Amino acid sequence: MNFLPKIDYPDNEKPKLASLENLFREWHQHFTSTGLALEKHRADDMVFDGFYPHYFSQKKRILFIGREARGISGDNYIDVLYPVYRGEKKQWSLNASKFHSRMFYIAYGILNGMPEWKDIPYATKIGDTFGTASGLSFAFMNISKLSNDSERWQSDWGVINAAHSLSTQGRSYNLEEVAILEPDIVITMGLKEKIVSLGKLTPIHASDLARFFWLDSGGHRSLLIDTKFHFSAFTKNDVSDFYTPICDGLRHSEMIAIVEQKGINQILKKETPSNQN
């Protein structure tokens, strides 16, 4: 079991790694002392995550939150995925993986002015410089710190629910991880009521495909977008079911933030033409 990934990070991000390691050690101890009500999982099977290199240097820090790791009990999620994203390991095609490629496309779109989907490079092209000083980066965590090691493609809600329940007993470990990561934007994937464990939520607006909230995680404020569908949903459309509702909601939320910061009277005064004769 690895609390932290064994990859290189810039010096300015190492204090954040130390904070995550302290949290993960305490989280693991909590699982150990409380005990798991699951026959096939132990505390040492926990899969820890966090952020990829140069995440804290991005114009906007984006945190994706999924449900569960798959088939990597006891490993570090960032360690396993980073070389695959960079093309150093050819375990599967990044372009063909709906779950992973959608994160790349959406992160690229948000960080580059939300261009049309057709103008976003292939995920493998983005991956060439991913996690470097000249490329994009993001953070990632799962709402469950236990891996689904079954052969089924469906989420193992029994394990997810048990791990999530244990992670909110007496202390909100998920909230604390978000607070350390200090994201500007949090994108969750069909987590429904479990998003309440991430912090205090203030609804902004909602569409048929996504809900938008201000999220306060231990004093850190971010915009939370909860998509209706999980990113692995292969029958859903990349653009209409994910990218468009996320971008539309971001534009709307950014306007709300401007109004909150400047005051509605200043906005109206600036945008309303004068009635001079």
C-alpha cells in the first residue's frame, strides 16, 4: 500500500503531498481500528489518490471525483494512471477509454476557453505533456477508497457504501482531502447524495444533466458540478451529455460569481446604456 505516488513533483507541491500523506495515514488507521464489514477487503487494500504534478500551477485547479478504483487494491491511483496517461505504459488506449479521455477533454476545454469539442486535441496528444510544466494537470479522488476487484463493469455499491460510511464516521475524510487539494472546480460523476460528504453545499442552479453548487470544504470555496451520468457511461454522448451542460453551467456560475463579488448594482450600471439626449 502506497500513501503517495512515487513520481517527481515540483518543490512547491511537496508540502501538499506531506499534508495528504498525514491525512491518508490517519484515514488508514481509522479503517484499521474501526474494522471493515467486508469479507474481501482490509484496510491495507485502500487505494489512495490526490493530484498529478503541476496541478497547483494550473490557471484553474480542477478536481474530478469518481466512485471507485478498479482492480488495484493496495496500489496508489496516481502511480498507476500517470504512466498510462503519459503513454509510457500501453495497458489500454487512452483515446478509447470513455472515463479517462472525457476527463482529459473536459479539463482541456475548461483550461482553454471552452472551445468546440471538435477543436480539442486527442487525449493521447494532451497526454504527451500531461503533468509537466508545459501541459495540463488535474486532481483526482474516488468517493470510496476501496477498489472494485470484480470482473463486472457495474459499480460495486455495496463496497462503495461501506467505505463511504466508514469515511464519514466521526470525521469527514473526503472533505479534508478536498480542502487540501483546494480546487477551483470540482466535477463529480453521478454521486447523488454522497456529495454532501465533501462539504457545505449551496445550490446555484440545475439542468437535466448537471447540478451546480458552491462548495465549502473546511473554509475553501469551490464550484461543484455533479453530472447526471458517470464518465464511463459509453452509451452517452460526449458533447450533449457532458461537455455542453458543464460549459453552459460554468458560464452561468461565473456570471453569478461576478455579481456576488461586484454587486448587482455595479453590474447593471456598467451594462445598461445611458439615456443621454
